[in-house]
Amino acid sequence: MTPIYLLVAIPVLLLLTIAEMVYDSFRHGKRFSFQDTLTNLSCGFGNQGLNLFTEGLKLFLFIDIFYGKLAIGHIPHTWWSVLLCLFIFDFAFYWEHRLSHTINILWGTHVVHHSSEEYNLSIALRRSWLADVVVIIFFLPIPMMGFAPETFLTVVVIHNFYQFILHTKAIGKLPAWFSFAMHTPSHHRVHHGKDPKYIDKNFSGVFILYDRIFGTFKEEEEEPTYGITTQLTTNNPWKVNLHYYQDLFRTVGQVKGISNKLKLLFGPPGWFPEEMGGYKAPPPVDKNTYKKYSANTPSGLNAYVLVQFLMTFAGILLLLFNKKYMQGNLLTEEFEMLFFIILALSSVIPIALFDRHKNVGIMEYARLTLTYGVLIGYIFMQGTSDYPMASFTVITAFFALFVYWFARVWKNREGGEELRIMN
């Protein structure tokens, strides 16, 4: 994704998510988990933030090497080449997606997307920070076939948006003539289910025909139970992204023999050597007793986190705007990197406060102090403000306000209740 694409995409996707919240609340009485939704958005920000650093490498590989030097021909950019490329791209996506479910070391990135127990449009943004770097190899042959860069990028945009709109319960089952060939929200709800009969089904992105051909199709019967087989009891984006790898590599260290270590890394999720009990099948789900994880944080802490999240979102748009339109005139390279670091911390630490661990509170004080120091340094070192003392006073006042506010809500962080958006 390029910065201009992100500048348009991020607000549009957020507006669609909000529209779904309103629709579900007034039409069906369904509600979004506040904590889970912010966790999803935090993961999405981190994913796209890291993409800004890898974008140059990906464009170099796709355009300069695999298209510019290794392409077997050159296909013009037309409507039919976009359609053909979409079919091929979705075929590559099917196998990348399927292998990400059946190979442990790949599942470690994809599990992030499945770890929420909710199902709504915000789940589409719950992507691993490492996912796009790990799976790039599956799509390199496409430009080598000769598809023009604009064709390939158009297909990426279409595919990503189609994937986004699949993550909703607001759309029921669609007509058979459509759902026979096309992936639908109903098909994708099955894919996110952790009920044993739904696991590892419906891998396609756009055309469900690939699942029908390769024997991985499953029709939605009763509504799935969403999430992963081992319930994730945290909203900390850092843990959400890395918990599986932490457990996997810890187990690899305990397993004896190189062969078993490799089987654990490249075998399917649930595989263990015989001395550790052998393969562990997905457990059944008792829908009568099953209960979702809830952070149950008090309203004061929720309000504080929301304000920090909105400020972070505004900062992300400012950084993207600077990269695309200002060409660094607003932020120098040094301060651009400092702002990126602050935004990265700000998209993780405030959300991690939902877990209410003492160490995260210390990290939040450090984040506020670092942000204050960078902003003050920017004003006086860059000389961009006509009224530096006024800017200094305003920033200092906001810093003091946030420190005081956080101290109050953190002191009273115990208790609370499950917060649902659009009650």
C-alpha cells in the first residue's frame, strides 16, 4: 500500500466500520466490544506502519526484478487483464492462506487475525505486523507472468477491499447463484469459526470456487463460535501479535531431536511428538457454557484510552500526509522517524492498558514523557512556530493534563464492566 492509498483507505474503512456498528445496534441489537475493536485497529495500524518501511523493497522486487527483468512478456493494462490477474492472484492467495493455517511457523502470523472472539468489519484490520513480509513470496510469480504494475496494484486494492467487506454479520446468506462462485460473508464466517467442523475451511479471498475444487468448502450451518481453540485472554497488541511464536519457540526448545524440532516448526498446528502427547485435535465447543473473554475495564480508563487512540490516529494521518504531499517539508527525516516511533508506541501501549498490568502503566508514563520531549524539541530546534513560548505553554498544559488524568484512572483501574459500543 502506498501512502496515498492509505490516506484514502483508512478513513473509508473506519467509516464503514462505524456504519456497521450503527446498523447492527438499531437493526439487530448487536454490539461491538470496545476493547476488542481498538485492539483490532491497533494491529492494523502496526501492520500498515511496518509496510511503509518494506514498501520500497516490495516495489523493487515486484516491479524492477520480477516484472522488469524476469517477466516472460508484457500484458497490457486493460479490464480483461485486471480480471485475469484477479483470478490468478486469488489462486495464489488461496494457497498462501491455506498453508498459513497448516504450517505452524506461518500460522504464527495469521493467528493474529483469527484470535478475536468477535466478528465485524474491524476484524478485517486485525492483521499481524509480520504477515505481509512473510507471505510476499507467494505473489512474486504474478508480475513475472507479465502483468503490468498498475494491473497488479489495482488487483491488490480490489482484493483487499473485497476481503474487508467479508468480515460482517450484517449480511446474511446471499443467493445460491452468487455464493456458488463467490466468497461471501457467510462463507467467511465459517472460516473464522473454531467449531471443529468449521476449522480450516473456505480459504479463498474472492472466488469460493477454489475451495470447492480443492475440497475445503464448508457451508454455514449454525453461527460459528469465533476465535482460536486456545482462548486469548489479552487485549495487549504486543501479546496478540507474538503470543503464538513465544509458545512455539518455547516448545521447540523443550523438544528433543532436530527432526522433531523441524516437524514442530513446519508441521500443522496441534502437532506434538509422542513424548508430549502426540497430535492434539481441536476441542469441541459447548455453545451453552462458552463465554467470551472480556477486559471489563472501568469507564474512566476506557475514555482515556479512546482519547489517546484518536490522537494517535490523527498523528498517523499527519505523518502520511507529510510523506505524500509535503515531501518532508513539515517533518525532517530525523523528526519523522521520532514521530513514527512515538506513533508506534502510542498505537500499542494505551491499548495494552486494558490488561491493567502495573508495568504497562509505567510504560504509559514513559510514553507521555517521550512525546512531550519530542514535541518541545521540535518546536525549538526546528523554529517552525511563530510563537514558540505559546506553543510550549499549550503542549506543557496538555502533558500535565494527560499525566494527571492517567494517574487518576490508573489508580482506580480495578473493577469495571464489559463495555459494548452502541448499547
